[in-house]
Amino acid sequence: MVKDFMNHFRLNIENTPDRFALLNLQKKPSKSVQEYARRWRTEAARAQPPLDDSELTKYFIRAHEGIYFEKMMGMMGQKFPELVKMGDFLEEGIKFGKVQSMETLQAASKAI
């Protein structure tokens, strides 16, 4: 009964994220782009005032860092699912060594 009550009134006790909070929602290294996008989109759906499609794209891109941010900047104006596909593509490229992540580039420059 307590659990049902808490679930029903959860929105009254939780803080709703704003745009600044969405920018600070970072991808954890142990999580995939798909998992991050799902978590980010869930939080964005709770934001007040609600985000329109162009804001959703803009804030999702701005929440990224490094190579993800650089490559997604060129996709401004695309729909959210297209950004997630690009993130998957970049993640795969990094995984197979075809794309250099910012961490790899920084480590290489320190080694020189």
C-alpha cells in the first residue's frame, strides 16, 4: 500500500529536471549510447517546461563531450533517433579502433 502511494505521488516529491540538469546528465563509461539515450530521454520527458523537438536535439548534443559532441554538432536539426544512431556508430567505431576517442588522443599526446 505504501509503495502504491509513493508511486502515485512520486511527481510531487521528486525534483523535475530543467535544461541545466539535462546538460549535466553525462554518459557513464560503463553504459552504451543506447542506455544513455534512454536514460537521458526519460529525464528530458520530465523536464518543465517541456522541450520541443529542436530543443531536445540541441540539449542532447550539448550533453555530450569529446568526439560525440564534435560529430553530432553537424547533425543539429536532426531527430533524436538519428542522433542515437550516430552515437551508436561512433561507439562502434571507437570500439573497433576506427575512430579515436578524445581519451585516446589525450593519452597519446601525453606519451609524446
